[in-house]
Amino acid sequence: MGLSRSYSKKLCIKTHEIQYICSKAREIFLQQPMLLELAAPVKVVGDIHGQFHDLLRILKLCGFPPNSNYLFLGDYVDRGKQSLETILLLLCFKIKYPENFFMLRGNHECAGITKMYGFYDECKRRLSSKMWKNFVDVFNTFPIAATIGDKIFCVHGGLSPSLKNLEQIKAISRPTDIPDEGLLSDLLWSDPDYNTIAWGDNDRGVSYTFGPHIVSNFLQHQNMDLVVRAHMVVQDGYEFFAKRKLVTLFSAPNYCGEFDNWGAVMNVKKNLVCSFELLKPADIPSDNINGNRKK
């Protein structure tokens, strides 16, 4: 997989190599906990959605592992044109640097969703439907949430009315598909909403929305300071909620070529001070793009 913006149908990697990558990554994920307990410094990355070119921009801007530690919040595949390159590169980094490079599960790392939003079709077109199953087997082993320095809670979607303590996340068994409802579904599907007082119906048709005081109560009970999640396009790449107690990260600039949004990566320093690295939405070669740091 080169750094070129263009891509061809054929992948420059053999089928048996992909099978090995999936098998080895699956083994590593199962050896690590469902709730990751990470130390800073670490870079936190939101949705990528097959925008391989922008993933390379992120790595160029923020540093390649192991010089930089990473936590990705999920949604690596679907919608973008290069989901295969994206997920394969990320899994390779996971295999090479298992203690520096971490990946959470997003709601799109699921058999049913990938059949609807593009990854299954990309696998079938460029590889085979059998190879798609290899990736699904890996998705079913991904961890669900992470803490950073015991003060920052990271998850793809959001909170759940079923979540009373973090031990519940640790107790989720793997491998597992994503159910239609319940704790696991909520962690990957729920959304913050200022119009919701406590818990409300989600327009996605799955899970709930939650209001600001739900965030405050969760953080108080867990003795934490911040919730970091992805799952939603936000114009500036990051957006605060609940008096800066929750932040949404989205790392795919110019999403699907339809949104003029920026992408953002959150930089958590050793002292847990957070800042943001920004990716412009401009559709120009990566060599000519410089990200700007915004605190």
C-alpha cells in the first residue's frame, strides 16, 4: 500500500497475507481487555470511514507509531472508497505496535452495517465475500471503550442507561456481534442532544440520545473529567457538549465529498491537557497541506 492518492481495484497484497493480518490482529485483540486502560500521552482519532488519503495525512501530521501513541474510536470502514487500505494499515500497526496503537469498535465494525454501507461490496469487488468474513471475525473482537489516565472515558458512540459502572464493560464477552439494543449497542450508537433532558429516542432508530446532566452524572460517579466520542460529523472536526465535559471527534475531513467539514485529532499530553490537531477539508495533494494546531 503506497502513499499515492490514486488507487486501483487490485490490492498490492496477497490473499494469504490478508488472512494472516486478520488472524494475528484477532489474536492480539483477544489478549487485551474489553475496556482499555491507557496512559497519556496519546493521540485520539475519530471516524475515518475509508478515507485512506486522510488517514495518511493524520499520520504525517501527528507522527507515525511508535513515535506517537494512538487510540482510534472506530468507524474505519464504509462510505469511503478505500476501506480495505484503511483497515489493513491500521491492523498492521496494531500487530507491529500492540502496546502503542489501539483501536476501539465503531457501529460500522459490524456484519450487518458493512453489508449496507459499502465495505462488503468493496470486499466482494476487490477481493471476495469470503475475505469480508475474515474482517468481520476481527471486528467481533475489538475492544469497546478506553480510559486515559483514569480521567478520560473514550467510546465510539456514547453513554447508556444500562451503564452503572465500568466493570460492566469489562464483563462483555468476545467474540460478539453488535446487538440491536442494550449496553453494547448504546455504547456504539447513542448520541448527545441538548434537546434531551435525560434519555430520548434517537433519530437513527437505534439506541438513545442523552442530555448534558447524564454526562455530568456519569463523570461524577466515575470520578472522571471528560467523555470523548466520535460517531457524528461536526463542522470543525471537534465539538464540545455539556460545558466541555464531552467532546465529539470526527477525523474525516470533507466527509464523503459532501461536507465541507474539518477533521480533528485530540492530543492528550502526559499531564492530561488536551489540544487539537486540525485537518483542512481542502481537496488538494497531501504534500501541500499543513494541519494547524488549535487549543
